[in-house]
Amino acid sequence: MLTRIISAAVGLVIMISMLILHNTFVLPFVTAGIIVIMLYELLRAVKLEKSIPILVASFTYGITVPFVYSPRYNMIDSALTFAQYRENRTIILFGIALLCSMGIFVIWLNQHKKIRYEQIFFALAAMIFVPNAMSTMVRIDRDNIQHGVFFLVLGLCGAWIADSGAYFTGVAIGKHKLCPEISPKKTIEGFIGGIISTAVVFVACFAVYNNIIANNPMKENAVSYIAVAVTGMLCAVIGTVGDLSASMIKRQIGFKDYGKIMPGHGGLMDRFDSVLFVLPTFYCLITIANNLNIL
């Protein structure tokens, strides 16, 4: 228990430092570090951790993505519109992804007797999905001038509060198993408790931020509160899907944990599995809300 607490405390300090320094290079730098470790853990799961060329190709794309998303759109030269910058950003990422993917295929052709196609396509999927999903941390902060750091905190809460709410609800009243073959401890009651607790936390955070912290508050009316609550509930559902998906991969591979970087907790994939699904969902929802002028 003490080991888990110390690991959690160290992780919390790193996350808080990242949030305090979110306007600097620290946010994309920490994000890139998290991506590299998660990619290594996933490649290790399919026995590709000793293939240095595949690691290099995956890490190259993984490190690039958060830094490409790093510039704030209001800091871009006035001669280059944000739409043009966004198009150029997409082309840059596509080009790097294509080069890294081709590199992995060349390695596969050279080592086709040792490396199976399942491993290669798993590596490609991880290389594309993990960096883009985790780099949503940078996009949430950079694309929202006034409220970026608040949205980032709220998005992370959407991933982790549901898990805590589900755990405590499940311990208290959980009786019916949700997915016993994948995650024996998860219950339907805990799942519902996680959804409700996330919605409550989202609404409470929105109210506190809007009325006490924000210099330029967002819209505050019945519609905005309903939108915030629904966003929280959807994030809780998506986070559970992400958690179960990562657990299913571990069970099929025969792993207990993805890594040991956080003693008592496992690897970063064990801690950020739900974040991979929640943050992109959250980013889409707040973008839609902003476009509809709800927030």
C-alpha cells in the first residue's frame, strides 16, 4: 500500500507541474515522454521491444505529434491563417506517419521469418493511435486560449474520476458483474456509480471554475450545465470501454501489468488506458459545444 501511495504521489507531482507549466514546452515534452513509454510497453507486449528499428520508427512519430500540435493558433504569423496552419499540420503528420510506417514495413520484409503480420499491424495501430490520442492533451490546451488548462484538467478527471467512482460504488453495493471474463471486479452498479459521479464532478468543477476562478467565465445556463453533465457521463462510458479494452489485451497476451514504471500500479498503459479513449472524445465534445455556442 505504501508503495502505491508513493508512486501515486510522484505521478501527481509530475502532472501538477505539467499543468502549472502548461504554457511552456513542458506540456508537449511530458506528453512525448508518456507516449514513448506507452509505446514501449505495447511493443513489449507483442515481443517487439528488441527490434530497435521498429522502436525508433514508432518513437519518432510518437515524439513528433505533441510538438506539431504545440503552437497556439493565436501565436501564428498573421500571414498564415489558422486554417492554413491546420492543413499544413495535417500534411506534416501524415508525411511523418507514412515514412515511419514504410520503415516498419521494410523492417518486416527484411525479418519476415521472425516477425509476424499480427505484430506489425499491432505496432502500426499503436504508433498511430497512442500519439494522436495522448496529444489531445496538447490540443485541448492550445486550441482553447481562455479555458485550455481547465478543459485539460476536466478531461483527465473524465478518465480517472469514473474509475474511482466505479470502485467505491462497486465496493459498497456492487453485486452484478459487468464483464467477469475480462475484469472480474467491475460491476454494473459500479459502472453506473462511475457515470453518476463523473457527471456530478463535471458540473461541480464547471460551477466553481465559472464563478470563482475564471477571469472570463463561460456561458452559464441550464443548457450549458446539461451539456457538461452529459459530457461527463459520455466520458465515463468511453473510459470504461478503454479500460476494458486494455484489460482484454493483457488477458489475451497473458500479462498482469504492462510495465513496472509505477510500482504498485504497473505501467503507464495501466494508468492511461482510459485516457486514450476519453481525451479525444472530450476534445470532440467541447469543440462541438463551442461551435454551437453552448459554452
